Amino acid sequence: MLFTGEFEHTIDAKGRLAVPSEIRSRMKKAEDGEAFYLTIGANRALRLYPEKGFERLAAMIEEGLVTDEAVQEFDQLLFPLSSRLELDSAGRVRLPDRMMQRAGLGKDVVLIGVRDHLQIRDLKQWNAELEDRLAKQEEIFSRFVRRGRPSEGHGAANASGGG
């Protein structure tokens, strides 16, 4: 599922966040699952992955009895800080308090679509970052074009990547 757009929301007193109906209506149980996985990214933004999308990402990570140190560190950071979140009857997920604290979230947030996941960002912080990125838009696009296309060996960002 491709995630795009911005959705301003408020986290209620019980830590619940509504997943926009526009997103929920496009989710397919067979392809996306019935829930989300919440994790924290390199920029401390909370990330919501569709259940099956997160499971596919996890399956791509190198497995084995002996793994290198980078894989071990990644596993020990990503998976303990990940939670499976089910949607309630109103289409909301309950965000764990510790995760909201780690991400520095207040009650006013924005969900942003970032290709294969949603990020939950503090509204004021996101608006400030967005203004900065818009001021550098030409430079950002130029760097992306110079970087090359995914088919040229530059694969998509992994689950721990920034942005």
C-alpha cells in the first residue's frame, strides 16, 4: 500500500489516535493485514506500518544463528521498540505512553504518508521541518536525481532509515 498525504489529528486523553478513513478504506486484509505495527525511526518519528508490510520487512532482515553485529544491534533496537496495534471499532489505535514520550509527541500531531508507512509527528515540529525542506526543495530533488534510480542498485530505505 502506498501512503501519501498529511492528516492533522489530536491524540485523545487515553492515547488513542484515529487512522484516517481514507487510509483504512484502502487497506486490503489479504495484502495489508488487520492491524498496524508501531515502531520508532532514526529521526524519533513514530512509524505505523501495515501489519503484513512490517512482517515482510522483518523477513528481509538477515537471519541465522550467527549474525553480524550490525544485524544484532538493529534487531535489538527495532523489535523491542515495536508494538502490534489493533484498530478499535472507531478506527483508532492506542499509542503506548512510552513511545509517545520517546517521540516527543504532544496531543496535536500530523500523520504523514511516507511511501510504505505513516509517520506520526508533532504538528509544530513537522511544520517547521517542512518549511525548511520546502526552502531546500530544488537541492533535495537534485540530490535524489543524482543518487540514481532503485533499479541501478540503490534500493528503497529500510525500516530504520530516516525521514
